[in-house]
Amino acid sequence: MAVACKTVRQRLEHRPGISDWFADTRALFNQVAQFYFQVIQAHPELLALPNKAALTALEKLTHKTKANPDPAHPLEQVSANIPACFRRAAINAALGAARSFHANLERWRRRKEKAAARGKQFRERPPVPPRVWARSVTFYAGMWKEWQPGRIVLKLWDGRTWRWVRFRISGRELPEGWQAKSPQVVRRGRRWWLHVPVEKRFPQPTRLEEQVQSNLGLRLCAVDLNTNDVLAACVILKADGTAVASRFVRGGRKLHGRRKRLLGMVARNRSRTGIIAEGEQDNAALWRKIRALDENEAHRVSRRIVEFALAQGARVIVFEHLGAFRPAKGRYSRRANERRSYWLRGRIVRYTRYKAREEGLLVSRVNPADTSRLCARCGEELSRYSAGQEPGVYCLGAPLVHCPSCGMKGNAERNAALNIGRKLFARYEVAKPATGTSGCDSPKGEGVPVSQGAARHGDQDGHGTARGIPRFLRSQRSGGYAASTPGCAHAGVPEEAALL
């Protein structure tokens, strides 16, 4: 069985004085976690044990009982009144921090040995243990009770004693069919929120290679992510390489304009302020708005991609594996805007991955080489141009493409999405004859209407098949297509979807 996990955030409604109790509880939690981290550092052999056995061993070393009256490291040094569930939550937090630190330290040592073996100078600094402990409190069963929709009772430390406090909670309800785990109380600004991890179990999806090679009816959703108005161009491909539906997720122009305006305000404020104190966040409200814009857009676009794939019966979503990016020279607002636009694409992929996993879909990535430069039908180099211009040279970022070899004209983003999807099929040497004459026909009632612009930039040859194997498919690791792959008759025709 596979497991999908996510976090539901709910706001805790409380009177002002309770905020201090939350802060006292978190301070005590971090003191206990730091204490156990130091115990683990004194007994590193505990890290070789499973979590449950390590927790038992740490309790024997620190917890005083009738059977263990003299522990080696008494927890009473921190506090004499620690509930068992609170203590075990702190132990698990310390174990996680210790395992992470020692794993990073071991990787650093291996890199150092590798550099020494090659005779190279190694200047990388070693990782250090956590200097500041500011982890949120995890409430195990026993630290909460009467958890119902809209309310919960939590056990808090007020600095002197433990108190049961009732709270009203607002926000998203826990989804049906998902199992709630131990919640955390997290501070966000001046308020405290309840973060509830939930998980759902479902049958393990078949491995990608097996699906592509054995499922003749497989459909995949190929996605080309961009930094222009079309944030995502999605195309549904069959196993024989024909396209059956397309969708454009727009809104990039509006997003870039709002973000650039906010970044310009940040730049102007910085020029007026001058030097800022170390550790102080400048323009906190503006940065919060910028982060909220990107976060909302990443969730919106990723949700549209997954919904489109499910509606069309696709079982796989494929993206490009994007690499390094260097923003163009210019003002701070322009450079920072381009940089954040690129970061947004990576965030969309991450969010799509976990949303798709919840639905049992697989997400993969392919090499991005030449996906935008070559024709999806014949594999020859394209020219890119804007509306009103004659096709000629390759203009980076232009919305339209023209293939001098086969005469195809159409939308650049859709052409790139077709190349991305066919690269995944080429990776596993999938090549089957198309069952129909058209590679771009959409099922009646669920397709995408073709605009007048699509008719103007349509294929000159009408319906047909590919004129050979695309160049970028010949160089695949697995050897490429075994035979000529049927192409999309309208490989570059832009199809309009509803503005999102």
C-alpha cells in the first residue's frame, strides 16, 4: 500500500493571555529536546537503534522510576514535572535532529576523503549541531482530548503547572477518508495555529516503466511550464503519440505585474532606508505579500494540472527537468521578478507531485534539451515569431512557431509539451501505430474549442502522420523510437481553454 500525506492548518481561537502559555510550552519543549540531543551526543551508539528502541533506551538513561531510581542523565535537571507524552514527543524531535546532523556529518567526511584522494583542497565547513532550538510542539495522545469538529482541548504549561485549555478551531475541516495524526501547534505572526498531518492509504501504483510498456491504453499529461502569460501548457497524449486534448493555464502576465510592482516598492524602500540592522527583516509586509502571491499561484496551477489529467483519464504527468537559471541584467525589480518566476516553476512541480500522489498518479521528468527548439512532428529546427511578423529566425520567447521543413505553424508552448510527452515514451522505446487519422481531435463534449487564431495558424497539410523520427528522440538513452512515430496533425495549433 502507498501512503499520501499532507497537513491541514486550522486557527486556534483564544484570549490574549493564552498566547504566553503557548510560548511557555514551546520553550519547555525545546529545553527538553535540547537536553535529549545532548544525551544522544554522549551516547552516539543509540542512533544505530530503531526509533522505538532508541526511545526506550533514552528513557532508561533519563527517567527516574522505582525500577530505575538512579538514571545516568536525570531529566529533573530540566524540570521535575514532565508528562510522559510530552517527554516522548521531545525525544523523537531530538532523535530526528541527531540523525539529520550525523547523516550530514558523514556525507561531509566522505566528500573530504574524496577530495583528499584526488589531491584537491577541501574548504567546505563541517555541519554543526543546532545552535538554536525553536521547534513547534507536537501533541501526542494524552496531551489533547475532546477533539471534535470546531473544538479541541490541549494541555499547556503556564510556567508553574499544567492546565487543560479548551479552544475553538476554525479553517479547513479534516478531509474525509484521511486519518489524522498527532497535531502540532505552530506560531504564525501573533496567532497560533493547529497543524494536523493527515494520511491516506491506497494501492501502490504500477511502476512508470511497466505502465508505459504494458498499458496500450495509457494516457499521459505532458506539461510545459513557462514564465510568460501561459504558466502551464498541458497536452494529453496516448501511448501511440497522438494528442487528444490541450489546456492552457494562464495568469502569468497579471502575476508578474503584481510581483514586479511589489519588488519595485521593496527596492525604493531600501534606497531610502540605507543600512538595516543585522537579523532584521526589511519590508516584512511586502515580502509576505510576494510570498503569498507565489504560494497561491503554485497551488492554483498545480491543482489545474491534476484536475485536467484526471478529467482526461491520464495516469502519468511529465515535466521538463529544468536546470540552472540566470536572470537578465536590469533593475532589481526585473531581475528579482525573473528569478522568482523561475522558482515558481519548481514549486509548481513539487505541489503537483504531492497532489497527483493523492489521486494515485505518477509524476516524472525528462531532459529539456531541444523541446522548444525542434518541431514535434518532424524533429527539425523551428523558427519562433510573434503575431504580425513573418516567420524567419528563432526569437526566444515568441508565442508562435513555424517549421520550414514540414510547414507546421502553431503555438510554441503546445509544441514543447508534445515534445516533452514523446520524450517519455521514447525513453521506454514505445512506438505503436496511431489508430486514427487525426492526432489532435478532442473527444466530443470534453475537448477544447479551437479559436480563429488556431485556424489562421493551422497545419498546412491537414491530417497526416509524422515525416520521420524527431531529432531529439534519436539521442534518447534507450535508443529512441523503433519506428516512425505518428505525429499530431496540428502539432502547434493553439487551443484556448477557459481563463483561470
